[in-house]
Amino acid sequence: APVREAAEAQRIDLETSDGVSLATWYYEPAEDAEPLATVILVHDFEGSHKTVEPLAMALREAGCAVAVPDLRGHGASTKQAGRDTKLEFRQLRKPELEMIAAGAGGRLREQSAVRGDLETVHASLAARGATGRSAEGRLVVVGCGAGATLAALWTAADWAWPPLASGPQGRPVRARVLVRPVRTA
């Protein structure tokens, strides 16, 4: 469906537990749309929020609130506390790549010791009360290319959080869409 208007995205700067400044763009659902879901949209390696912007805008037009982070070393997410050098995708090592989908430590998710890129975005959305007009309790994660692999890893970790006496602290993800996922041998 054609997008009727260009959406103004709100830039939100978040910080991961290892000090990466994570630039995230947030699109409110279209005014005339019935709120359907909140979407975390994950771009492919070597991409940024700009490479998935047409999809973000189409999801917004359909009634979704959409959060699109520039993953560490990509786009505007190239700074880390205590480092003078710029984070660049091609220079990221395995532990830094694993941090993108990391979220663990402690018994309470809200107080987790390790918050990678996707967990940081999730925590921000949760703090916003599932993002304003969006459909609370309907979180969808969409990943493209290698971002699909990261989305799958993060949603698996999301479902692994143990429940508390007051109820579940994980499992808000209701759907996962993997666009051209990277296959490893």
C-alpha cells in the first residue's frame, strides 16, 4: 500500500549497559490508523535505520508504532563511553556483535546487568508504557538479513526470562518476522 505522507520520526538516544550510544528512531502510528502492534525493526549488517525506513513507514501507516535502532557500529550508533575511536561495523569483534542481542544478568529483567542493543530498545519501549497509542501487549520483532538472525536470538532470550510470582517478565514478543535471514553452515 502506498504511504500517504512522510512520517516524522523522533530520534531517541539510548545507552546500552556497555556504554554504546544507540541512536533509535521511533515512528508513532498514523493518526487515522487503529493501533495494531509495536514493532522493533532490525536492519541488516552494513545498513542503518535509513535502509529499512520504507518498511518502517509502511508499518506506521498500517497502525504500528515502530522503533528502529541503528545497531552498534552502524549509522549514528558509533560512539562508546571511554573510547576515543569511532565504532565501525567492520571492526566489531565477536563479543561486541553478541552484545547486540544480549540481555541477561540478575533475576529481574528491569534490573538486568547486561543490556545490549535490542534489550535496550525493549526497555525503552516498556518505560514508555508500550509507546503511547500503540497496541499494548502486541510486540513484533522484524529483522532483515543478519538483523533477522539477531532478532531470532533476542526473542529466544526474551522467552527465557523466568516468571516472577507476579507474572511473566519476558515473553512480550507475539510475532517474529525474518526477512532474508542469514543462513550459517
